[in-house]
Amino acid sequence: MKKINITEDKWKKLLTDEQYKILRKKATEPPFTGKYLDNKEKGIYQCAGCKNPLFLSDTKFNSGTGWPSFNKTISEDSIDKKLDLSRGIKRTEVLCKKCGGHLGHVFDDGPKPTGKRYCINSAALYFKKS
Ligand SMILES: [Zn+2]
């Protein structure tokens, strides 16, 4: 995959304040506030920064955590995973492989068959209805 490299100044212009804080500064949106939390339409969730396809609507489930949750990525090649030890907790950060944007975290308490729970900020996503 061809990675994109954009300066922080340019990201600030391309993204909304909220998207910038999450994608580039690794912030987390408050739970139960994101626009895609209850979205049940069919389509593809893409990276809000670079439109890289990340998740299919079929893999979205209601985790009760307050963030859009998925049990699978479209492809393991669309994301990067990184150990995150901030806030004194061991977590796995999920980043867009194409633009390096912070998307959220992945946990091992998801539903079968994958057992994964990708906990993703709505503001890091762009939904393309199919
Ligand atoms: Zn991206």
C-alpha cells in the first residue's frame, strides 16, 4: 500500500477540529456521542483522513461501550497495530496503515468467531453507504 505523508499544517486544514484531535493527536471522543454509534446502514467504513477502506457494516456490532465496534477489519493490511501503554493500561492501538491516523483500540473480548473488538472513534471514520 502506498502510504501518504501530509504535514501537520495540511492535516489541520483537511480535517475538522475533532477529526484532527483524534486522528493526529490520539484523542478519544466521549462515549455515546459519535455519529456512527447507532448506524445500521449497509456500507463501508473508511478512514476519515484518507478514505482507506477499514470495516464493513456486516462486522459492526453493539458492544454497549459507547463507541462503534467491529469484530473484523476488511483486511489486516488496512491497519497497523501498536502497543499503547499510556494511562497505565496495556492496550493495542489501531492506526490507519495508509495515513498513520489513530482510529481507536482493539481488545480480545469481542464476539465469536474472531473474538476481537475494534473500538473505533466515529470521528475517525467516514461511512460510504452501499
Ligand atoms: Zn487513513
